[in-house]
Amino acid sequence: MKRPTITNLTHTIFPLVLAVALTACATTPGTNSLPETTVNAATTSQTLVLTLRGTPAKTTVGAIDVTIEIPEGVSVHAQKNGLIESDVISTPPASTRPFSTGKFSNKTLRVALISTTGLSSGEVMLIKLNVTGGHVPRAESFRVTSSQVVDLNGINVTGTSFDFAVR
């Protein structure tokens, strides 16, 4: 197997990150469909755990691009333009500190996770949620609407899926 290079990853994964960033910045001048993000006393924090399943043997995942439908009463800390704040996404302690970015708009969260050394099946991402009073999100309330998983060479990895847990 040919050893992956940063050049291979850059040519394949960079467009994913660029798409997320450009989509987040593409607003019509003078309009803003996103409210200011504020956390009030009735808001609590919970963590959405994203677990990757079904990675074929001998395949090392290089990047994940996933869009998640967020239930009512749940949001993430985001800027006016929709880019999520740096404290929203974290990775499990055993991970290799991948690069992450994302956008939140209209109950939709799109996140990308990129690693030059590879991601393993299992827990790949922890997402900090803001939950308004009276709402109790369950794992079944979150839904993946689209996803793309690529290996370290930028080749699509098929047969993968995602599970959720709320802590």
C-alpha cells in the first residue's frame, strides 16, 4: 500500500474544509438569519458523542464530513456567520488531535474532522450542546442527513455509519 502524503490529503480533504468555511461565510450583505448566541440561566450543557462504525479492515480514515440534524431546544455556540466556536468540538483523549471545523444554521450542524495520522472506528468527536430548559435531548433525536468519509489517500470509504450518545 502506498504511504499517504500530506499532498494527497491536502488535495482531497482541503476542499471539504473549504466548503464548510465558505458555506459559513456565504451570507447576503445586510442579512443575518442567525441570532446572537447567548447562554442564559435556563441553558445547560450536554455532550453529543459521535461514533464512527463500519470502517473496513486495513482502512485508515483521514477525514469525516458529516451533517447532523439537531432537535428542538438544542443548539451549539456559534458566531453570527454560523461558524462554530472553538470549544464546541473536541476529540476523545486517545485521538491524535485532528483538525476540526463546523457551521451551525437552522437546526443543522455540519462538522469536518481531519487527521494526517488517521482516525479509528469508535468515538471520533465530542460536540458540546446548549440545551434550553425543559428539553431533554435523546440520542435518537439526532439524525445524520449527509456524510462523507475518506481514507488517508482521499478515497471514499463506503459502508460506514454514525451512532450518537448524549452525556
